[in-house]
Amino acid sequence: MPNRLRISRDAAPIPCEACGRATLYVARLVSEDGTQLGQTLVCTSCRRHRAEATATPTR
């Protein structure tokens, strides 16, 4: 299993500078064995929009 990002259920979101929505979280980067490797900021809204944009075929 690859490394994963984990967002705490108790984490309060903050406004994202890119999209302006309050969907930015501090997430933990966790290895396969559960060891914490570090932390990063994750915007769940921007991430969803990037996934939708890459799924849309271009002409």
C-alpha cells in the first residue's frame, strides 16, 4: 500500500488562497506501516476540481 494523506475528523478547515473556499486542511502524510512522515496543506475543493479538469477530454 502506498503512502497516504490523513485529515483528522476534528480538524477545522481554513480558507484556501487559491479557491477562496474554507476547505483547506492540515493533513498528515502517513507511510504504509502507519509512521507519520510529515504534514502538508490539502484543499479538498481544489483537489476535486483538478481531478475533474483532468478527466475532461481536450480537443
